[in-house]
Amino acid sequence: MRKVLGAKLATAILAAVLLAAGCSESTPGVLTLTPAGMNPTGKFTVDPAGVVAFWGNGALQSKVHAEKGPVTITINAWGHTVDGEAPILLADLEARVVGKLVIDSDKPKDYVINTGAQHAGTTIFGLTFSNHADKPPNALAGRWLVVKSVTIEQK
């Protein structure tokens, strides 16, 4: 009986410690977001690795914790240019646009935004693709965008 109570007490203490650790603020570092986990909206498909392909206008959005100070955002993406216009991706943090990226590559490429967080705490990070264009004869001929990964780094 004593061993059972001791084991239950130890389990309860361990659970409390793990719960407390999970609720603490994150420390500055690197956060990698899987696009499929960023609440995609619009016309999109998701592959098994979590890559999101937009074949119409759409957006990605996720809650993130930021500390006040410099932020480097790296987005691995590619797209298809139509009529001389490449896909445009707007990035926003703390309800303000922090970057406008021209996705000029048809192969995976890193696009980097150097910005800053104005406040510490939980905020929303978002990406918006709004210049989709249809082009006959099929969807692949139009302007589309693929987002493979998103990394947010603070030092």
C-alpha cells in the first residue's frame, strides 16, 4: 500500500512539474511552423509533409510567442509567374505587415524578412497570398504558390 501511494505521489509531482514547465513562457530561439498546422484558409491542398499549395487566394495564420526585439522570419516557398507577375506573399506580425515577398522562384527557395516584435507575448503571425490568377487550360498554368516551411528566430 505504501509503495502504491508513494508511486502515485511521485507521478502527481512529476505531472505537476511537467505541466508547469509546459505553461511557462518560451525563451527566445527558433520556432519552426509547419504550414498545414497554421490554419490554412482559401483554396489549398496539403501534402503528407505539411506543405501547403495555394491554387487560389488564401492565408496561413498561427499564434506565436515573441519577445520584444529583432525577429528573422524565413519562409521556404515557390510559385508560378503569370503574365510577368510572380506570386506575392504578405507577412504580418502583431497585426502589422512586416514583409511583402515576391515569390520569383519555381523551385523551393528561402525568403527572409528581418523585422522586430514591438511587444512581448502571444500574438498572431500570418501569411496572405492574394494575387492568384487563373490561366487556361488548367490550374497549373495559373499563378499559384507553395509554402514548405516557416521559421521564426529571435536572439
